[in-house]
Amino acid sequence: MVELNQRTRGKEILFVAYDPHRHRIVRRYTPNMHARCFVEFLKLLSRTTDEDIYLILDNHPSHRSREAGEVFAKGKIKPVWLPKHAPELNDVDKIIFSLLQREVIQNRKFRSLDEMERCIDRWIRGFNSSHRINPSLQN
């Protein structure tokens, strides 16, 4: 997840998951990182496939919430916990968000969050449709 804030009209949180089998990104914008918002993202992920989902997570409080635990207990989404204080192990944060930062957000001034969302969504659509396999995402 990343905070989108460029002193536009407010801020948003971007939850992102990368599906290495389909080489695509799933995203959801939320107003905050509260458990309720994270659970909505989990429900979105659950609807994207009939297969089990192994979700790599850090130890953010929303990930460890009772509400998220109830979703994990259903068994379709299986959390894979990273060690505490080891953000460098999270490839989504390290690779996807750095690409997004470099290719979309960096050195740009957006007039609104809507404009920023449109640019991010255009980039995600391009990433998802390119079917390119980035070697850094394979391992």
C-alpha cells in the first residue's frame, strides 16, 4: 500500500497486489488504511480468481486486524507474513511501487486525486495488457 498525497484535494491509499501467474496488478483506492478498507481490498482480490491466493503481507495493523483474520480464516486468501521491520522483502513495495513512482508520479504535479488516479490506472492497464515478463518480478 502507498499513500498518494501531492497536496491535491486530500489523500488516498492505494492497495496493490501483483498476480505473478497472470502478470497483472489488482488495485483499490481507499480513504485510509483502516481494517475495513483492507478487508474490502481482500474481498476484491477474492473475486478475481477461483484459486487460492497467497498474499505476502507486512505487519501493518490493518493486516493483523480481527476483520482481516476473519477473511483469512475462510481459507481462500492465505497470508504469508514477512518478518517485522523487513520492508525490503516486499517485492510489490520494492518493484511495483518504485516503477509506479518513477513512471507516473515522480516530477509531476497533479491538479486532483482524480487526475492522479486516472494516470495510475492508465499505467496499470498498460502494465497488465503488455504481458511483458519483467525479470525482476519473476524471482
